[in-house]
Amino acid sequence: MEPVVSAAAMVVGQDLPEPTSYRGQYMIPLEVDAGAWLTFYGLSYWISPLADSQLGTCGISLISDEPVELTCAVYTESGEQIALFDNFPDPRNSTAKSFGIVLRELQDPTSPQGDSGPWVELVHGTSLTFRFNYQDSSNVKDVVVPLDFGVPVAEALDKRRLCFRLRNQPLASTRLAAQDRLRPDSKSPLMYLHGYEDPDTGYETAGTRVPPIALTRQRIAASWQTAKTTGYFDPAVFPNVATGLDEAGRAGVLQAIADLDEGTVVQQLISGGRLVVGRVETGEYAYRFLPTPEHCAPGLVLVEYYRLSSFPARYGAGRTIKTFSLLPGERTSIRVSTYKRSTESLQKTASILDATNSETESEFARTVNSEQSNQDNSSKSFEYRAQAEAEGKATWGWGSASVKVSGGVSGGSNSAREEFSKNLTNAVNQNTARASSRREVQVDTSMDVKLEQGEEQAVERTLENINVSRTLNFVLRQMNQEFVALLQLVDVRVAFFNGHAESRDEVPLTDLDRLLGDCLQPDRVPQVRAGILRELQMIPDYQGQTHPDFTQTVPLTGDGPQSGYARVNPDFVSSYTGPDGVKHTVGGIIVAADQHVLRTDGVVVDSFLGDGDALDDYSSGLQVQAVRAREVDNIAREADSRLRQIEADKLQLALKIVADNDSERADLFQRMFVRQQIVNQIDHAAVSNQPPGLQLPDPQPANGQAATPAS
């Protein structure tokens, strides 16, 4: 880019856009040993067919991998307890405690019609409620599993077996540890509902969500109609739509789904998708459908918050947009029309570097998401942010790393950050190139000026070539603005996340000990904590230099042993010197720095005379004589002007002498500036003597008589 140092460019350069800033988060999963997690008694369930069973019956199997015996009570939709009968063995689980339920029976078993005869339903309604515990438990609440099948229970569970298995497995939520601490000391191991297991794929559905066996079209349609009418979204059917919003939040959600029809929602959820409604980058509510998570495995993630800041740098002339010439004495009008002619044009030409509007931010977010090499990671990022977006607490989601980072290798997360920096830089380049290519400035030359109604803003000028022998040429160039884009890491948090939004527990580093204590075995907390802090001390900047002081440990003193908490250094700053020599100081670690050039609506005009002379010798001589005449006239005018100035100065001097009453200076003034006497020629001739030899005739009277001399 060629710098322009003219006065015009310097004036324009004083009105540069303010720096823009965008904040987003990037997730890096951490690898934690399977044996490091806290474990609780988790209850999982699934449904399998009954091959050798009579019609109208359902089996229930209670499988326990632990030295405890499960207890179960089943209730109908009306709250009536259902009687269970023994002797209903499970051939696949010989050690299971099995029961049977009679769902319906023949009205007349002796009827010749047999199984096709009329049936009488013994279990009414479309749902069942199961309550589980184990023998001799102390301070353990029942685990309640409500199952709504959407169709009559007798139809949904006929010749099927519900299997429930209790085993010691990693926690599904950090809330379990808090719940366990609140129980009295005399307590049995905590038991919780882990979720539904698909017997074919092994995928798990969180216990807070409706399992696929109960997610019927009727259930989805009924929940959708309730949501559209009241603004309440059943969390079991729509777990990624926040509940408990205020009136404005509910109105925003309802407005976002106003054009979403019931058929689309039903088909998406039946196909394994889920509805996500939350705030997008512009702050407005929007919906999207994402695939259902495939597991409930616990995990820790680094949630890194980045800020993308852009600063205006050099300003100079760019491409030539128009050239035209004026012949000697010719006149024309020009009209400069910029790309800022309508709302649509502004949307297409806006860039995140110098504009902050909803269209620009949405386009940038789409570009960032498209840069993700693994769309499953993008889906995980959406899942993680779903609840926070709906509550208006989240910033932009800029993806998730594709692999877990081993805590035993220092700097293992740097490759993930490098990939993220590359993706975001590519997104900025695409956004900038798209906007800049559409910033067209048109210059039209014509003798007529056409005025149009609308929002278009144009500048009109009339130009004339006053030269009589040479062509006047004009060159118009569009001005370019250079921006320095800095991507800086400003904050780091740690979160527990098992792939489902309900499990999200994000904390700042100051609360890291609490989080680790709620999800890890006590003896593994120091090791994992040290690994996380060591990882954060090995983050390189854009020059490859690490900054161990980005995080710090603040000591605490008191009656107990000395300890401390970790935090991100609030005073940490980084600097970058741009191509124009200006130093930019920002908070956090600068992990990427780049320069981008954008076209602007400014136009710089330059002119020059053609080298050819269109006059012959005679015409040139006339021009020379005309110039000499002008020079003589100018000399005369200048001399006359000097004389007038001298007279004015003399008058000022006289007035000053009089004001000072200085007689000596007044005498000198009269001697120096002698006043010329004014002579009246007529009066002088009347009173003077006749010259010698000159005889004047006697005057004659008017009546012809001689004049009488005066006495």
C-alpha cells in the first residue's frame, strides 16, 4: 500500500474508525485418567424384547453389579401401585432379580377366538413411574424414573423387558458431590439416575432427558404446542431451551421460533436431533438443530476466552477507479457515488474490522464455524454454550479442540491453540476480503446532473480546464485503510462437561479447587491441579515466547496451614508494534497478529498537464504579449498601491504628532512635507498689474454710451 502524505490525506486520517473488539471462547478438552473420577451408584436402564413370553406381560429385571440388592416399586399414571409377580426369569441376566407385570388379559380365556379375542387392560394410561432404592439404605432418597411412552402402556411394553442396572460408575454431574456432602454422616452410598442406554449402539441419554423409547411423535407434538402457547419448554423434551426466563426472554424465544412448524420439530427430534434456542452473537434469540450427544462420559475442559481487537493503522491511496481528461477550455461535472447507498449495500460491505452490526457479526460467526475441521467439535461447542446462551451469559463460541490434551505433557494444548489461531485468522481474512471487494466507488462524468430520490449520498463537482494550449488530466484513486488485528487470550476457566448441557459447571481459576474436589478423587486433585496450572504457564504468544506470569498463585494466611488460590493475572498486558510504528498494548497474551487492508469510501484526486502544446508560433506570441501586458498592468497597480500606502502612513504620523502636541516634530514635519500652495488663476489675473506693452480696451456700456469712470 502506498502511503499518502499530502495534507488532504492527513486531514482524512484524523477521522479514523475506533478499534473494534469481539470476545469468544474456545474449548480444549483435558485428558484425565478414568480412575481419577469420583464414583457413585449410577442406575442405567434399557428395553429388550421378550422372545418367549405370552401376550399382555412385561418383564422387569433388576441387575446389580454391587453388593447391594435393588428394590423397586411401580406406579400407574393415577398413582396406583402395580403388583409384581416373581418367577419371571431373565435368560440374559441369570443373576438378575426379575419380576413380571400383567398389562392386560383376555376377557374370556375359554373363547374359541383365542389370543384374538377381546382384551381387558389392567394397567391404564400412557406412563409408568418407577421408584428405586436398595435394601437397608440410610439417608438415600429414592431414584424416581418416570417413563411416558406416548401410547398406552399395555401397547408400549407388551412382550418387552425393562432392565435396570446399578453399578459404581463415574459421576454425571458435579452436583452429586454437593448433594452427597449435605447428607448426614450416617449414610449409605449415594445412588442417582445415570440415564438410558441404547442396547444397539451403546449411546447414553442423560437421565434428565426423555429416552428415545419414550420420545414419541405424540409426546413431542404435545410439548411443542404447550411451548408455543405458554412459552414453557419441557426440559425433558427440549433440554437445550432455557426455562425460567423473564418475560422479555420468553418473548424473544417465542419470536425466534415463530416460523418453525410442528412437523419440522417432530421429524428432527425423532431423527435424533435436538432443538437449541439461545442468544446468538448479536444478542438476539435464534434456533438451530444439532445432533444428540453420544455419551455421558465425564470430562474436564479448558475454556479459554479470547478477544479479537482491530486497530486502524496506515491510510493511503489504493487502486485507480477513474481517469479522464479535459481539453483546453472544456468544462464538465463529476459525481462520486460510494458503496454506502442503501441498507443492503451497507450490510454487504461491512467488515468486523471497522463495523459492529448484526449482519457482520453473524457472517463472521458463520465463517468461523465453517473453518472447524471437525463439525462434531463445533456441535460440542454449541451444546456446551446452549444453556448459557439462552440466559444471555455467554459470548461467541469459536469451536472446540479435536483431541484431548494430556496433563502429563507440558504445552500439550499449544497445537490446539495454533489450529484455533489459524482458523480464526482465515475467518478474518475471508470476512475482510468479502467486504473489501464489494466496496465500490463510482465516478461518473457528464454534462448533466441526474438527481435520484433515496438514501444515496453523492458528491458533485464542476471542473474546468482554464489552460488554452494543454490538456488537463485527472486521476481518482480509492483510499485504503490498514488495520492491525490482534487475537489475545484474556481469560481461562475450567469446566466439568460430559457432553450434555445439563452437566456444564464452569468456574474461574479462583474456584478451581472446588470444582476438582467435586469431580475427582481427593488424592488425585493435587496432580490434576498442578497439571492444569503448568499447562497455562506454557502458552506461547505470536512470537513463540511463553509467559509464566500469565497466571499466578495468591497465598492465603490464617490459623490453618498456608495455602493459596490460582487466578489469571489481572495486570498482565502484551504489546505489538504495527507497521506504522504505533505500539498497541492490550490485555492478555497476543497469540496472533495480522494486518488487513480495506477499501474505504474516500477518494483522492490528482491532476497533471499534458505535455503537448496545441498553439502555433503566432498564437504563442499572442499569449506572450498578453502576459507582458498583464505584467505591466500589475506593475502600475502595485506602484499606485504603494503611493496610497505612503499617504496613509503620512497621515497617521501627522495625527500622532498632533496627539502628542510635539511642536518640534510638527516643525520638522512641515519642513519635510512642504505643503504646495493652491493658486486661483482667475483671481490672480484680476489683481495683478498689466504686463508691459499690453493695452486693454475700454469697456463699453451695454447701451452704447461711454462708461463713466468710478470716482
